[in-house]
Amino acid sequence: MAIRALRIAVLHALAAAIAPHGAIAQSKSTKTTEPITVVFYNLKNYLSMDRRVDGEVIENGSKPEEEIAPLIEALKVMQPDILGVCEIGDITHLDDLQARLKAAGIELPETELVTAASGFNRNLALLSRFPIIARNSRDDYTYKIGDLKLPFQRGVLDVTLRINPQYHLRYVGLHLKSKRETPEADQALMRLNEARLAREHIDNIFEKEPGTNLLVTGDFNDLRIEPPVKALQGRFGRDDYLTSLMLDDQYGFRWTHHWSFADSYSRFDYMLYSKGISKEIDRNKSHIYHWDGWDKASDHRPLVVNLLPVDG
């Protein structure tokens, strides 16, 4: 019995000596987190619509394979962990994109789709490697111009992602009213009203979750100095101000959209970030992705942000 008791005492002593080292190793492992890649991309009509092909109109035609192939090839290079997109169709198109990415080795099992207001087929979507733990998207916002009540055309995509047990990311995706003239109202005023509604949505986020790790991405269809973008950013100097991440390509250019008809290059796509996420962004690895044949996939270029998900 004495020998057995001695053996037990020795084992307990060894366990006590080893435990702190094991605890330290475990603590380090939880803090050692791999960087993640967030991509935003306007896919240019990844949906069914009437299309002109070789001089003939095809009703409800899908995005041509010669446009999808370079799009998927580019995403294979970017390797997104989180992919926000706009100008995608219904759930069948989202499933198609997800399946093509999986075949290319990119598994993004978690999805969110915000269906645009009635009459608009260009939707917002998100695909993620990480679980979505909260969904707060809205497709029912409206505003008034005079006596005319209008819908926020594409709504607000809003999800919370659990990147790891210690780090959650709030992601908001937007696609504001285009510059295309409409008979209902002035397109610039419509876009400004949508931006104001989106900012109210963002204000509600900060009210409920001060200091949240918030990333707002989207095609805002306007320049940085214009009222819609300023409205989305909020008041400079406040804790809830959203900073615009200044991304460029390998040549130093910052345009994200090319309008071929006018041969016009503009920065319409943005990554805005909250104060809480500023230290987590690796600016040296964040960029506008450019490659030969980018214009075969879309009239927009994708934004790529590298993020280390450890609260600074």
C-alpha cells in the first residue's frame, strides 16, 4: 500500500509539473490564428436575363460560360474565406456559384442571399467558410421622395460570422442604386436615400454592439467625395465613423469599374471598416485584384482584404 501511495504521489507531482506547460501551450494555440481573406466582387449579371449573343436576343439567358470561367479562375487565385457578391440572381445562381467554387477547391458552405425588391433581379449574397451565427439582413426598407414611396432596391446584407471562439466579424454588404436614369425619381437622390437608410442600419449596429468588428463592403455607384459615400461613412472623428480602405492594384491604380461605352474608369467599390477592426487589417496584403482578362469576367474588379482575426 505504501509503494502504491508513493506511485500515486509521484504521478500527481508529475501531472502538476506538466499542467502549467500544457496550459501555456493551449493558450498560445488559441491565440495563434491564421489570417483570412475577404473578397468583394460585383459579378456583372450572374443571373438570368435577356442577352444579345451574336446579334440575337436570348430570353432569360444565363451568364455566358466564357465570362464565368475567368471569374472562377480569378477567385481560385484570391482564395476567399469570405466572399461577398452583388449582381447575382436567385438561389439557383448562388448554388451554381457555390458548386463551381467547390469544384475549384474553394469550399464556402455558409451562405446568405438578400432578394432585391420586386422587379429587381440583381441580388446581394455572401458565401463563407465560417459559420454564420446571426442574420440581420433587411429587404424591406423604404423611403419617400415627395409623395412617392420607393424601396431600397437591393436591401442590406448583414450577418455575423464566428471566425474563431474569440473573434466575431460583422459583415454588411451593399449595392446602391445605379447611375442609370429612371422615370420614378432622380437616380442620385435615390442613391443618397438608400445610403442614408444603410447608415441608419449601421447606427443601430453600433448602438447595440459598441466597438464591434464591422466591415461594410459594396458597390456604392459613386465617388468617394459624393454624398452617398460620405453618408455611409458617418461623421469623421466619432467612434462609429467608418474609414475607407485605400486599395490599389499592382500598378498603383484605384479604379474598380470600367464603363466601356464611355471609356470611363471609376472607383465605385469600397471596403469601409470600423475603428474596432483597424488593427486587424494587413494593408500590405490587401489590394484590388487585377489580371489579364479581368474584363471578360465582369466590368468591376474585385477587392481583397487580408485580416488577422485577433482583437488588437
